[in-house]
Amino acid sequence: MAQIVTYPTGTPKSGDYLIGTSVPPANSDEMPTTRNFTLANVLDLAPSSVAGKTAYIASWTQSGSTPGNPVPVEIFNNTGATFTWARTGTGQYSITASSPVFTANKTFYNIQGSGTSALNQIIQPTTISTTVALYRQIAGGSYSDGNSGWVEIRIYP
């Protein structure tokens, strides 16, 4: 019998075969069978999104000393869109998608501050359309700049 550790390692391709067992439905008279599966078939079973949903997740920073656009670092994006962040006024910001990916009543939008300046600031989503998510930052009852944090936008089918 061949010893699997004696085979060389390689880089798999989607058309390569894997040996596996096809398990019949529960309570059937069928027997499990050994079959070849392509790597592409196996990969098709894996989720291609966050919890099976379309999502955009990013961390971001925005400097208060020279107010400018927030600078995002994309963590995950399977929306098919690119996102542009902008400061629209003191403490007011937008995240704009390059295409209408946000679905009415099916888009979850969460943004959170995390820097030392976040201790006294409230960051809250305000509105979302099919392409634009707006948020604001408030400290001491007034709009303010300068913070960092993360955003998660999930779009459900």
C-alpha cells in the first residue's frame, strides 16, 4: 500500500482531483461511494462572503489637526464596488459606493470609533441610500473631527 507522505507536495489547480466519499441522504438504502471531486467543486461549497452575505469592512483614520477625508484600509469587500470616503463638513462624512450595492431595508451598517479621541466622541450612522452611507461624529454636543475606527456594511439578499 502506498504511503501518502512519500508523495511530493504541489500547488493545486481548480481542475485537480481529490478523492472523497459521497455520503447518501439519511435514511436511504444507498451506500457511501468513493469518488473523484475537482478542487473547484469543493471550493464552490465554501462561503465567498462574511456569514454568507455581501459585505464591505474597513478600518479608517481621520486627522483632526488637518481635517481631510478619512483614510480607509479595506479588510474585506465582495460587493463588486469600490468605495470613496469623504469629509463633507466638520464631523460629517460619506462613504460612496461606485455602484448601487446597498439594498433598502436589507443593509446593515455599523461604524465605530476606536482611537483615544473616541473616548469622548459619538460616531453614528445617519442615512444610507443605494450608493451612499453617511455618518457623523459628535463630541461635547458639537460636530468634531479626528478619530479612527472601523465600519461594517452587510447587504442581505
